[in-house]
Amino acid sequence: MKALVIVDIQNDFLPGGSLSVPEGDKIINSINEIMDDYDLIIATKDWHPSDHISFASNHQNKKVGDVININKVDQILWPNHCVQESFGSEFPKNLDFSKVHKVIYKGQNSNIDSYSGFFDNNKDSSTGLSDFLKEKKVEKVDFVGLATEYCVKFTALDSVKEGFYSRVITKCTKGLDELECKNAFDEMRSEGIVLI
């Protein structure tokens, strides 16, 4: 069984969104085109409550880009994004959602961020993605989506740790910063993730 995991293709991460990834919309057609190659397709979704700890607006005298330490974890502060039930949290209309078998919600706990589609950033709680893939007898997982150096990277790294043969399709990912993306690809490769 081969699965495709589409990471965080949501309106807020696309041009015009509150945390837009440059040209993030340019990968959607490529993702739609490869969907038929997979037995199982899963989409992850940032699903934040409005009082989420990662939002700069929830911290006095702090701004987007500041880093604070919470529960012994460094937390980058972001603009409000992907708030539950908001337009920004929705999948864009041009993503072929009819082929998605399951949606995995992440970042629902107000007190901890969750870049990975598998676990929160403290590794305290699981999203259920690993169990779902194992239940479906998936051995190979390919990753696409946004943003390369954050949610795609951490999801793929956790996938390898969970024992899946993991690949990232580079033409179907976009990131916020070119150099950070290059570093992320190097890190993924060094951890055994295949880049294609």
C-alpha cells in the first residue's frame, strides 16, 4: 500500500492568506495530477483554536517572528492562521478533495503547536496518523504540501521514525525561505527520507 500525505494545503497558507507561502498555489495542479498513483490519500489540516499559543496576537508586547519559550520548547510566533471553522482553515477549491480518504487535524490544543502531521511539537500527543497508516497496511508514504521547512519537514521526519519508507516530492512542496528549504531538504535526506 502506498499513501500520499498532503500537508496543510489551506487557504491561509496560499497567496492572500494570513501566513501565505510564496507561490504556494503553484503546486496544487501538480498534486492533483499525481493523486491517481496512490492507494490512499490523506490531507493534514492545521486546526487552531483562536487562543492558540503560536499566535503573536495572544501575547502582550510580542510580534510575529518573535520566539518565546513555552513548556521548555521554543515557539515561533505566527500571525493568526487556520482558525477552526474559518475560511483560512479550508482547503482551496482547486484541490481535488474528492480523492482524499481522510483528514488529519493538528494543532487543536491551545497550549502546544503541532508542525508534524503525526505528533504535537512536544511529542506528547498523537494525531492518529501513524495508527491509521499501519491499520491500512501502508508501507510507503510520499509527502507534498506546505511549508517545506516546517510542517512538511517535521511530518516526513516523524514518518521515518514511525518506520515508514518516506519520500518527499520536491516539485510539490513550497516553503517560506529558500535557504531554509535547502537546509530542510539536507536534513531530511540525512535522516533517510528520499527526495524525488
